[in-house]
Amino acid sequence: MSLPAAATLWASLPVPAILIDESDRAVNLNPAAEAFLNVSAKALKGQPIFDRLAIDAPLEEVFARVRANHSSLFINDIDVGTGDRAPVICNLQAAPLAEYPGTVILMISPRELAERLGRGPGMKTAARSAIGMAEMLAHEIKNPLAGITGAAQLLSMNLGPEDIELADLIVEESRRIVKLLEQVEQFGNLRAPEAKPVNIHDVLDRARRSALLGFAAHMTISEDYDPSLPPTAGDADQLLQVILNLLKNAAEATKGAAGTIRLHTYYDHGLRLRRADGGGVSLPLQIEITDDGPGIPPDLAGDIFDPFVSGRENGTGLGLALVSKIVADHGGWITVESVPGRTTFRLSLPVAPKPEEAP
């Protein structure tokens, strides 16, 4: 690509994009980023990017992993502020530039709808009403579906072979819709996590045993744990649901073929969640779930945690959206790195406060 063509492409990017050097200083930003940050490229060039951006995520860690692994990393539903404006909820993508070692391009996609509705425990009334309506509709739709399924099963008892297939199709599709509605109903549960000390390895062991007896029976699940990890503060049942959903996602990625899932835990002293007010909270407990499947399609990677986004045929796209919601409610964060043959979901969680530190 010629330099003029590259410059035109850079200027026409519809989302804010920033080039960042190996010292985390701004090299350049496109017009959309100038408008978003309310600063010119000339004024920001050479300045530390964190002097201008207040991002609810440990970007230093993100950039280090992008540079070390030479792969893109996606973070969804992150508060991004500039000091001159209130934080807005955005999706982020950080990617390395092969031509310039150490240089990272950061793309920021504001989530206007999410910003209007709010999220998490502080969700606004409009969002609560919308979720409550979805839960009510899901409940009401399940009732007639049960009747349709039962009627189709009764009819199939008196049908000829040529019509039984159609009756079976009605039953199968009705059951699939019920499963989708059950997942929609889960979003109506706005109960805050019951924060208690939780041994994350107990949760992982329960999830592993359950997976191997069911949806991951064809997989090999290996463990690489740091036994010295302290407990996290959270709801054991909700965290179990997170791990099970991620294991199921990994198992289904192989499309029934034998594969391997690796569970890895470790402690990262330097990982802190940057808040929009400039403060931060430590998230040292790291849990990685890695599979050797084909990877996430590039066109879906940035939206994989959004509801109804799925890379699988007949997938609902609600499992990972629910994972993202639960992790956020626990004060943690989740990222994904994916290339063909290796996809890693990484959870970062806080340590449970000591009894004398508890409020």
C-alpha cells in the first residue's frame, strides 16, 4: 500500500485509533480520536497516553501482552474517560504493528446504547425495565411452547413415517427456543453477588468434573495451578457458572473433535484496574482457559461478549454475554486472545479482604 493510500485509510477509520510506541507514548491519532479526546494529534504526539486517557482496565498489562504475543487483544464494556468528559462505555482492541516492533494500535469503539442504559448494580431504571420485560416475555413464551411440544409428541404417535420427521422437527426446535429463553431469563437476575471468600481452585475442580461428565467428555482438560493463590471475594455459584460457560464454549469450538483445554492459574502482583477517577484496584488472581480449537472468527472477536453474537451455527450468543456481566459484577475483568489453534479467555479477580479489612 502506498503512503498516500495508507494516510487516506488512517484518516477514514470510523473509530478513534491511536498509535502508541514501546514507551506507551502517543505517536499519532486519527481524526476520530482527535474528536473523541478533544485534542489535536500534534499536541498529543510524544505524550504519555495515560496522561490523557482514564481507562477502567490495566492497559499497561494489555500492551505488554500484545507486544509479547504478537497478537490482538479485545476488551469489552470498559469505561473510558479523558478528564474533560464523563466516562463512556467502549470496546477496545489493541493490536501490534509488525512493521514497527513495539508499536501498538489502540482502537476505541464507544458503546452509545450501553452508555444510555447503564450496566451492573447501578443499572438505570430504563435498563431494569427492559431486562424485566425480556424476562417476563421469556417466561410467558415458554408456557405455550411446552404445550406445542407436548402436542407434537402426541401427534407423532399416530403419524406415518413420512410425517414423523416433521413432528420431531417441531419438538426439537421448540426445545431449542426454550433453552434460548432460559438464557434470556438469566439476565433478569440482577441480584448482586454474595461476596464471600471463595477458593477459585474448588470452583475450577467442580466445573472440570461436571464438564468431563457432560459436554466436554470428548476433551482432555489439563490443570496448571498455583496452589498458593489466596481466595477471591465473590459468589461461588456465579463463578462456577462463568467457568462452566467458558469450558462449554471451548468444548464446542472443536465441533465434536477431540481436543485439549488447559486451566491455568497464577498471581500477577502488577495487574491493577485503572478507574476513570484515576484510582485503581488490584486484580492479581489470574485464571486462563485455553483451547486448541480453530479460534474466534476475526469479524466476531471484538463483539464476542455482546448478546446474540455467536460464531457457531445455532448458537445463542448469550453464554459469553452472561460471563461478561457476572465478571463485571464481581469487580473483575475478562479478555480474550485468539489465533487459529489457540484461544485463551483470561479472568482477573480481586483478592478477598482479610477479616480486619472487611467493611
